[in-house]
Amino acid sequence: MAPMALIIYSSTGILCLTTVYSFPKDLCYIILIECLQIAVIPNCSILAAVGQKMASTPGVSATLFNALAKANINVRAIAQGCSEYNITVVVKREDCIKALRAVHSRFYLSRTTISMGIIGPGLIGGTLLDQLRDQAAVLKEKFNIDLRVMGIMGSRTMLLSDTGIDLSIWRDLQQDKADIQKFVQHVHGNHFIPNTVIVDCTADSYVASHYHDWLCRGIHVITPNKKANSGPLDQYLKLRTLQRQSYTHYFYEATVGAGLPIISTLQGLLETGDKILRIEGIFSGTLSYIFNNFVGARAFSEVVKDAKEAGYTEPDPRDDLSGMDVARKVIILARESGLKLELSDIPVQTLVPEPLKDSASPELFLQQLSQFDVDLAKQRQEAEDAGEVLRYVGVVDVVNRKGTVELRRYKKEHAFAQLSGSDNIIAFSTQRYAKQPLIVRGPGAGAEVTAGGVFSDILRLASYLGAPS
């Protein structure tokens, strides 16, 4: 026996739930009566929170509606009688179980319980899983945040769990064949956990192409993957519009600065009314390391080989030397600053000699790179004679609405000349910081700091989901 809710709109537009009947059909109808017109909305369910002195206890209603809103559930009708025993809401029938679990979780379980799916358990994703393993107990005990990894998917295999994967042994567990649709359905289909997040730790455009659909389904997305935000402008704008119009969150701090707060700093400046004039920085930890060590009589090819052996470059160093990684970061910051630019609008000075772009292998490329040392050695010498250093930088010129990626010269007392190792540095010139730019500096590469940046976004999501409306 399912109830039918009779809801009446008064002439003042106030909605009231007047009575509840029982009907034999497994349906719940809302009957809307307004200006003598009746509309029937089928397939609804009634959810009631029951307890003593609910009407006089501050925060009960707020907790109820906050739980439903953060679970992306729309309330069709609300009622609270003269007694202090219950608050009743009407929701879509398909959201009934999810609504029940969301409210139950907020009142009785951890303040924030999140079902997580990790895609890309490689260097960054694997490091993130280790960090989650080490911190999970602390987060649950001290901060009432329960992060449950319900699925881990690589390029070929995936691991699923109904209760949460044991992150201390996940690498040893038997896995199934990877299927992204099945993976997402499993992670999102657990009605006991109302909040779902997919964490994409890949650099894959195919995975990034699913973000919009996931956000539409109420799945939060966190990623260091640059492909979505640096891809076609129309797709980027659709993601940002969707993000603003819903309770679903899309966080991507690690796309630009790994563990450095670059995106959040830029957004903070804009949200507080500052005007961005120029963003200039060394965005590649790899190229930072190379030019910090390209000194004295050392050959450029020798420094590149050392960087590869030290693990600072991609398996193919041309992926770093091409400058495209920096260009993607520049286009992301340009778009965040309000510029509607495509990646093809950014001129990029490549450090890969034209004859070596199609070398058969990375090893052959490194062997042949020494043939082109003379040109960069000459540029270095000219810079040194002028008391300057070479740095590979990305620039967002908001005033002139353009971006560039190129090798530039800076005086030795300049902040960009003071770096060491693989540090990144980004300078924000704004109306407030016109005379002296706001500078963010620190490690910009490495699995630990990148995974840490992703982890920080996960905790940021948890704080948003757990905060009161």
C-alpha cells in the first residue's frame, strides 16, 4: 500500500501538504491544485524524519535538507504539522532510496561519507591510494570523514568492492577486465553512500570526455588530467556552466601546479574582485630542472640525459621539450582568467630540433640531440655575457588577450633565476599586486606532491559536502 500526497497551492503561492491517503498501486502521486487546475505528478515517494521536539530543535530541518541537496536530490513538496514529531518531504520515486541513505548517513553515520572510484592507479594514482591508506583512520576519527574506495581501474583491469577496498593489499587482489561503464555504475550505484566522486589520475582524453556525463549524473570529478580543461573551448565552457548550475563539484587544482595552490589562488583573486593583468611562470618541473642545471660548460643534451636518468622527464623527453605540457597549463590559466582561447592560439617555442621530431625511439633521440647543442650553448653564452639566465616560461597576457610559451632571458637577480632543482614559480600581476607580483613557488613535479594536490581536492570536496547549507 503506497501513499498519495495531496498538495495544494494557495493563491499566495504557499505550498501545503493537507492529507495523505493509501492506495493499492505501487505509486505515489502529487496532486497539485492551483486556480482550479489539477496536475498529477506520478512516481513520487514520501520521506519523513520523525523525532521528539523536532520543531523546536534548531538545525534539524537544515540537516535534513542539506543532506538531500548535497546528494543532488530535488524536493517536490515539504510539510511540517502542528506537532513536533515529524518533517515530511516528497521526492521522486527513483531518488527515494538514495534520499533515505543520504539523510540516515548525515544523522547517524559519519558527517561525510564518500564513495570513491580511482581511475589510473599508476605513479600518481598509486601514490594517492597509499596516501589514502595512511590517512583514512585519522580522517574518520578526528574529522568524521569516511572515504571509501569502491573501485580502482587501470587501462586493462579493474577492482570493485561493495564495502570498500582494503588499500593495504589492493595490488595483490584479483581483478576483472576493465569496463568504464560498469566501473562508474558500480561506484555510483551504492545507495548506502549518497555522495560519489571519480578521481581521474590519467592523462587520457577518452576518460576526460566522460566528465560532463558524470557531472550530469551527480558524480563529482577530481583530476590532475589537463585534457578536459585544455581541450576544445566549447567543451570546457559546458563543464564550467554545469559546475556552476548544480551541486556537483569539479576540482582540478593539480592540473597546473601539482601540489601548488595555483588554481585556487587565481580563483581567490577573481572572486574577491581583483583584476588579473598577467600571469607568468615556470610551469614545468622538468624544464626547470634542465635550465637550472644548464650552466657552465655543460651541454644541453647532457643535462637532458641526466634529467631522464633522475626520473624528471617523461619516458620520451620530447613530451617535455615540446612545450605542449606548459601550453596546456597556460591555456587553463588563460581560460580561468576569462580569455576564450583555444590551445592552437598559443604559440609554442619547441626545444625539440625539427629533424628529431620523428626519431624512431627516445633512446635514438637522446643520442642525436648532441648534434644540436651548439645553438643553445650560444644562447646561454649570450645570456651570461648580459648577466642573465635562460628560463622556459609560459605567459598569460590578459590585457592583450593572448598567451605564449617560449625560452626567455632574465636578470640573475630576478625571482625566476633563483630557483633550484625542479621547483616551479608563478607570478600573478594584478591591480592589487601591480608593483610587486604575488608569487607562488615550490615543487611542481613528482608523484608525492601531485597526489597530495589531488588528495587536498578530495578533502575540499568532503568539506563542501559536510558543511551546512
